[in-house]
Amino acid sequence: MDTDAHTATSANADAEPTAMGRRSLLGGAAALGLGNTAFGTTAHAAGAPPRSHTRAGRFQGKSVLITGATSGIGRAVAKAFALEGAHVGFCGRRAELGRQVEREIRDAGGEATYIEADVRVDAQVRSFVDRVASRYGGIDVAFNNAGIGSSKLPHEMSAEEWDDVQATNARGVFLAIKYEIPHMLKAQHGVIICTSSSAAEQARPNSTAYTASKRAVQGMVKSAALAYGPKGIRLNALLPGTTDTPFVRPPGIPDADWAKYKQAWGPLNVDGLERMAEAEEIARAVLGLASDDFPYMTGASITVDGGSTAGRKMIRPSGT
Ligand SMILES: NC(=O)c1ccc[n+]([C@@H]2O[C@H](COP(=O)([O-])OP(=O)(O)OC[C@H]3O[C@@H](n4cnc5c(N)ncnc54)[C@H](OP(=O)(O)O)[C@@H]3O)[C@@H](O)[C@H]2O)c1
């Protein structure tokens, strides 16, 4: 679980997708605030030449690989890329959910392929990456996003639990980079975005394993950005703040109760925007970083957290 949410929720990577996650792709376009622009139908003033740069088709025909898109942020990112014309190859372990996401994207006219793969397993990551590259003709963009939470104190955590967090969140990102890079070297271009967390910057007492793994992602990205920048490949780390996904939403909680909880949680936990992020908002940041809009950005850690790491809530004891 992301540490920002640790105060009152429990991680549950196996939960069903949220009501928000179940929105149709076209509904998702509205949630993304893309409106008709996403489909290239932005109205222009009469007589004015069409704008040369719209969001329509920013990723038309591009090959996009995503780890961990069976739910949450990865799922929202897969849909957002597909809406903008990308061919999306994604993985996750839960095949039923993977096939559902693939179906939703295709039903809305997009192109996506789900491939079952566990990012902890070297051979599965290699096969997943190679299959996406062969199906879609290389890899233009990779979003290395798969991750799990952890909220135990070090003395209560087994070595196996520690290893699992690092194997998923850090080694899994390493393996993805390892197998994506040869495809990008061949093409002499590519963009890689890796999901870290605001928890990499702002630890909590019970976030030792999680914070360590997300710091590792930042370190990997910085070093690899130096290595592959001269070859035309950019890498950046994305640090989301607490985001409404099954990662933080307790399983089985009714929508109305969850909405009430979120409303109370925001002002207490997020300086600045005083609310949780929606997965679609994190997706917008991912697509922006993957686009041609930031050609000079590499090796960076981009925080998208509503302001929570910019400040620290000062809650006074009652009566003062
Ligand atoms: N939500 C937040 O508050 C928040 C904040 C900051 C950072 N993050 C990070 O954002 C990323 C996505 O999290 P989320 O919020 O979208 O949570 P989520 O809904 O639980 O999604 C996690 C995704 O990672 C996949 N995954 C986990 N372990 C995997 C493995 N061994 N192999 C392949 N896929 C695996 C899951 O798929 P399967 O279970 O099907 O394998 C799922 O698709 C994570 O890296 C998380 O640390 C989340």
C-alpha cells in the first residue's frame, strides 16, 4: 500500500476493479477530460487553419508496453494510450482481469493484447517483452508499473516478505528495462516510465520495504537514463501520491461508504489539493511524459501527488 494511504486502508491487490475502473472506455475518455479532442474532432474557429498539434492520435500506431495493467493505474494508462491510437501490450498475473481489460479496449475500437506474465520471473518478463515487440513492431514506449504494497515494521516482516516486495517492485522493473532496452537500441529511440511512489520521498514508520523498493526504482532510472540517453532513449520515474485503486481501497466496501471515506481522508492527508488522485489523472501524466512534449526530460523523478510531499499537515490537538 502506498504510505499516504496507510493510515486507514489495507492493500488488496486481488480486489475487484472499482466502480470507476469499470467505466466504459468512452466514459473513460470523458473522465480523462479528453472529450472529442481525443478523437480528433476538436472544433476550430471558422476559417482558421486546423491546429497542427492536437492530442488526437499522439500515439497513433505506436507500440506501448505496460507491466501491471490488470487493474488500477496500469489499466487506466492502457485505456488512455489505446484511446490515442497506440497498440498496447500489457501483462499481469490475473488472466481473467487481463482478458477483461483487453476486451474493453477492443470493444471501444482500440488495439490491445494481454499476456499473462509475472514480473518476478526472468523468463516470463523476457517472453512478454519480446512478444509485444514482435506483435507490434518494436517498443516505442514502456510503462514499468507493476507493484505491490507492504506495510509492516521491519522486526515484524519476514525475509521472504521483504524479498517479495523487492522482487516485484525493484527487480521486476530491472528485468523489464533489461529486456526492453535491446528493442529500443535497435530502433535508436524509446521512452521508459517507471512507477515509483511519493513514498520514495516521504516515508512512514511501516514503509521500510516499500520505500526502499521505490527508491531503488528512482536510482535505476537515473543510472539507466545516463547510459541510454546518448542512444536516444529517455527514462523517467513517476511518483504518484495516494490514488484510488484496489491498492488502497478495502475490498467489498460499498461505493457510497468509500466516497464518504475519501472525502474525509483528503483534507487530513493531502496538503494542497486535499484529495486522493484518480487513476485517470495519473494516466494523463504518464501519457504526457511519454509524448514528444518533453524531449529534454530524462533521469527525472516526477511527483504527481496533489501537493502532499510539498508540505506536512499540522493537525493541532483539540482545544488548542
Ligand atoms: N494507488 C496508490 O496509492 C499508489 C501510489 C503510488 C504508487 N503506486 C504504485 O502504482 C503501481 C500500480 O498500483 P495500483 O495503485 O494501480 O495498484 P493495483 O490496482 O493493485 O495494480 C497493481 C498492478 O500490478 C500488477 N502486479 C503486481 N504484482 C505483479 C507481478 N508479480 N507480476 C505482474 N504484475 C503484477 C497487478 O496485476 P496482477 O495482480 O494481475 O498480477 C496490477 O495490475 C504500483 O507500482 C504501486 O506501487 C500506487
